[in-house]
Amino acid sequence: MANKKISQLSELLSPNADDVFAMVNGGVTKKIQHSNYAANVRNLNQSLKSSELTVSGSLFITGSVSMNAIIDLAHVSASLDFPGDAEAAAGGVPLGGVYRSGNLLAIRIQ
């Protein structure tokens, strides 16, 4: 095979189980069969189970979420108290955002 950049190679859309590709592991380039790689990579369609999950930044979920847990809305209870959607909007709550109005939780829809 002539020397080519990876970007110059043709793309393989459906690898076979015994196809191999290069992977750098601990600074050493090694080969791995597609079947071994696929068996050891977490399927993104599987459930994520954790006793604690911390997200910094934004989290967007498509689909449904079910939880058997206590949700702590400390930020909402401490600073996002508005009489209605107009005041919540002026206070920076985005559409779909959660705020409180006294002792009630509200979702900004306007």
C-alpha cells in the first residue's frame, strides 16, 4: 500500500467482525478487531446506572426519563421566586425553565 493520509482512504461503512483498525493505547499503536472493539464499548442505547451523576453545563435528553429519587432543586428554591412567567422571563428563566412562585413549582411557557 502506498503511503496515504487517513483522510485520503476510502470509508468503510459496514465493517466485518474480523476487520482490524489501529488504536493508540498508552502511547503504543496496536491493532484491534472490530468484534473486540464492539464488545468492549458501551452501547449508547443501554441504560446508564450510577449512584451519583454530576453534569456541568447543559444536559439535553431526547426520550423519557424515569427516576426513583429525590431531586434537590436548591438553585430554584434559593433564587428563582417569581409571581409569573413575565417576571420569570425578565429574571432570566428560559422558555421551559423551572422557577417557583411561592411554594409552587412552575414551568415558564410564555
